[in-house]
Amino acid sequence: MLLAIDIGNSNIVIGIFQGNELKADWRIATDLHRTADEYAAILMNLIPMTGIDGSMVNEAIMCSVVPHLELAFSGLCRRYFGVSPLVVEAGTKTGVRVLTDNPREVGADRVVNAAAAHHLYGGPLIVIDFGTATTFDTVSIEGDYMGGAIAPGINIAAEALFSRTAKLPQVEPVRPKNSIGRNTITAIQSGIFFGYIGMVEGIVARMTQEIGGTVRTVATGGYADIMAQETPVIQAVNPNLTLIGLRLINDMNRGQFDARA
């Protein structure tokens, strides 16, 4: 079995694969102050609830945008599963050529998403990840990563509006019934929610024009389902895109590193 770990700024997504099948997955809040043992305590309590035997895990792979936690989860894998994880980073075989000015500065999760999206949907593609940041990534028909755009995530935008204004309240950034808000809360929700819909449609339109031809848009991340319901520019939603990409990359690299610690 393969343990796949995606360490993000807000959440850590963990999945266990048996062959090509994702048997279970969990989302844990990212906390820089937790130790490897504390994360292990959470995970080792979650695994038995799905009926999975954790001792069957014999491989691990992870990508991370939080360097401090990379060390913690490497230690977790070695101590509790007896495996040394493959960490996706510059130089890792991913099947994706990164055609940016500085390939090393592209987040590993974005490359992993590109690998998964191209495998599942072909190309050319735009991959939108609604996470702590909202990222737009373009993938060519050949599967090359061509670049993208980065915007603040929806929750960050809502928190910034609250923290930088004296009288506006903090609200949950959900879809209001109408775009014309009848009170301060619904006005803020309209500005944030429909504002992001407009941003998504605008950026996708510009990227599609630059790429040329027919371009498919795939979304992942916490707000992917909600956003896809509001705009036709998103053709597919896959909440497990990053985990699937990690499995694919692990398959590419199998046998090229010692999985056992």
C-alpha cells in the first residue's frame, strides 16, 4: 500500500492507495507546532476506522509547500510505517517538463496536479486549485507545465477585508442568494463570492486565448465544487487530483529509490 501526503499551508491531505485505488483519504488542519508524533497519533487513530491495516503500508510519497513539516512527516513515515518517503522536488521524475523561467520556484503541488490532470483529461488544460491561494496552471497538449497565475484564496480575501477595516464584520465566504446584498454581511459575501467567479472566468478566458484552440478546465481544492456550479468555464472537478498525481509519480519512480528505511 502507498501512503500519499500533500502538505499545504492550511490543510494536509493524506491518502492510502492499494494499487490504483484510493482506499481512504483524510484532511487534517496544518499546524506548524505539531510534532511528528502528534500527527502520527491523529493518523494512526484514523486509519483503523476505515478497516485498513496500517502495517500493509510499504511505500510513501509526499509533496509539501511547508518545509518545516516536510521533516516532521518524513520522520513520521520512517518511525511509524518503516518507509522512507519519496519527496517530490526539483529533479524528481514527474513526467512533466516545467517550461517556466525558473522551474525550481514552481510549487511541487502544482507540478503534481499537472501530472494528474494530463493523465486523466489529456491537454491542453487549465488546472485551478482553490486552496490557501487560488492557483491557475496551464498544461500543454504534450503534458508540459507552461506557467500560471496565483491569487489570494477566498478565505484569505475574506480575512483581509475583516482585519484591514474598522467596521466590516468577519463573514463566511459562502454564496449569497442574490448578487445585490441587502445588508453588510450579504454585500460582503456577494463581493467575495461573485468577485471570485468573475476572476475565474476572466483568467480562464485570457489563458484560453493565449493557449489557443479548445482548452479544458479542471478544478480541485476546497471551493472547487461550489465554484463549478456557478460557472460553465469549469468542466471537471476532482477533489483528489493531488493524491492521484502523487500515486502516478510514485509509480514512475518505483525501484529508483529504497522504499524501506
